[in-house]
Amino acid sequence: MDRDAIKRELRDQFEQSLDQAIDAVAKAPDGRWIAASEWQIREIFQKLMQQSYQTLLQKKLDAAPQAAFSPGWEQAAKQRHARRQRADGRR
């Protein structure tokens, strides 16, 4: 994984989210700053968190050899089949 490239991508996402958050507070009417912007800010940064995590996982997946991410279901299925055959007296 190219850490610097990932940081640049995440930093861009953060900058966009920060601009959105600043706009949300700036546009909030006087006397209602919190009520008019609090949930917008939460949603903005929750979306950033989701995007960041997805980006990191995707970069890890892209960098991993295919076998490293394999859940191993094929091997487990073969082992179960072999155990069933032995239990049934077949080989």
C-alpha cells in the first residue's frame, strides 16, 4: 500500500468534508447555529468516516495477493466432504 498516495486521497476527502462543515455552520441562521447545523455536521463526518474506511480497505485489498484475502471456503468444503465420506464408511 502506498501510504503517501492514500494520505493524499484521504486528505482530499477530509478537505471536502471540512468545507461542507464550514458552509453548514456559516449558513445557519442567527439564534439557531447549533440546531441548524449540528446534524449536518454529524452526517458530513460520518460519511467521511465511512468513505475513509472503505478507501483503506479497498487499498489493502488491491495490494494483497489474491490468496491472502481468500476466505478458504473451498478448502473447508473439501474437508467437510472428506469427513462425511469417512463417517459414511466411504473413502
